[in-house]
Amino acid sequence: MSLAAETPWPQVVKATPLEQYQLQVLLNSGEQWLIDLKPLIQRRDAYWRLRQDRYFRQVGIDPLGALCWPEGEDLAPESLIRYRSL
């Protein structure tokens, strides 16, 4: 039984933290994206904890396929495309 809920949007199934506030993510569709969160983290005060590399590396995935961190920061899967590096 899968813990992930069925959703109409793509879900992150794996997230690997990289250098410079980047993540390698695998979606339930099989696509792999490189996500660059540096602009978001630098621009939005709500993400101040993510500026600490040790905390940034604690990224997890919630049951709806969103990226999340221990203190409540999260990013919806459908919003990740704007941070995708091509």
C-alpha cells in the first residue's frame, strides 16, 4: 500500500539535496527535474531557515507529493515548474 494520496498533479517521490539550494527531484511520472530554489529562498523571508545548508538538506516529501521541511516550510508540487532549471 502506498502512503501517497492520489492527486491530479505530479507528485515528488524522491528529493535529493544538492549544492547552492538545488534539489534533484523524481516525479511519479518518471521525470527527473533539477530544481533551483535559490531565488525563492533569498527573496522570501518565510523561507529563512532554508538558508542554512544543514536545514535545507532535511527536505522531505509529504503524502501529497510536496516538498517539506521539519518546521513547516513546504512547496506544492505544481509550483515546482517555475523553479525548474532547464
